[in-house]
Amino acid sequence: MKIIIVDDEAGARNTISSILTEKYPEIEIAATAANVDEGYREILAHQPHLVFLDVEMPGGTGFDLLDRLPSVDFKVIFITAHEEYALGAIKVSALDFVLKPVDSDELCRAVSKALQLINTSEEQLKLKALRENLSDRKVLKRIVLPTSDNLHIVAINDIIRAEADSNYTRFFLSGGKNVMVSRTIKEFDRLLSGSGMIRVHQSHLVNIAWISSFVKRDGGYLEMKDKSKIPVSQNLRKKVLQEISNSLYL
């Protein structure tokens, strides 16, 4: 496997190179680059299988580099120290990332996953979702929901609600489709914060846009536009009503 490291910090490039050399002798570090222009040239020259790509660099971002390429025929692991929105967009797009300062265990987990799961067609779908999420830096537009046999690229607007099922989460989508994902609802609560999805119960997230009404009887529950009825926890009731009220003025 050929790898290229694109990061403006020499220390980060050296750290990643040292860890990879020690832990993965079968990996060839084909090149390193300090900016978008260098990264672009090295990727075209070496045709890597995997690229470590810094999010923020002088003269352009890692996303700018990807946009310049005619195609992305490699897996990407993003490197980032900050930029909360970009990190959120990377997460919901189901792409891998490593936080700075680079931790050896975290890096190895990302590389081991890459070695097992390199699939350029899936990577193209994930990067497409990421680009769309980054096109409007205020609201996430799409989320990638990976299942055992498919990669579902879902518009946030098409999600009616999500329901916990042990360590899994089932998404209920417009058109009657549902998708079960092997991640907890707590994780999706964090990932989808600010996207219009709100936690209304320990086991339920709902899309505000799909709420039809709040019913006070029977402890309080939401009627959704697909006719489903979702309980509202007593301790979340005030917050949920406030979120619904705020959405009316957007």
C-alpha cells in the first residue's frame, strides 16, 4: 500500500511517518507534502492508496485539494486540530479522521480500518456527501449511514426520526424506508446537533420539520407527519417545546 502525507506542519508529517514505519513495515510512504500544490503534484505522480490530509493549510484546505483532482481513487484520513464545523461534517460523512496532536493508538486504529475497508466507490460517495455538507457551513445536509451491505447517503430533510435499539439506531425515512445502523443514538445525537434533529426521549431523535403536533395527554407525545407517535421525556419537555417554538421563526 502506498501512502502520501499532506500536512503543513513538519512535526505532524514526521510523527505520522515514524508511527507508520514502526507499526506497518508493509506500507510505503511514497511522498510527503506541505501544502495543496505539493499534495496535488505528489498524488498525481504516485497514485496512492491512502492519503493523510490536513484540513487547514496555508494557501488552501484539504477540501480544496480534493476538488482539484479529476477523481479520488484513494482513501482519505483527515488530520485536524480544530474547525468544529469541518469536523462535524467529516463525522456525519462517515470519513475517518485523526486529531492533532497525533496519537499513535488513534492513528493505528484509522490505518487498520483503512487496510480492511479500502473501497474507492464508497469513498467517492462519502466525499460527495462531505462536499455537500461543506457547501453551506451553517447546516449539515446529508449523512452517511453505513450498514453491513450498503452505504446509504441520506438527506437530513428525509429523516423523520431515529429510534434506539440497544447499541443500534434505526432511522425512519420519508417514503416508508428505514435503515438500521450499528451506532448508538447518543452518537447520532452529537453528530446531528444543530441540523434540525432533536433528542426528545432517551430512545428517540426526531426531525423538527416532521413534527405535526405536541399532544399534552398521556404524559406528552409528538405526532409526526408520518402518523407515528413519539413519547417526550418529562425532563426534556421544556427544551423540546422551546426548540419547536424557535423553529417557527426560522
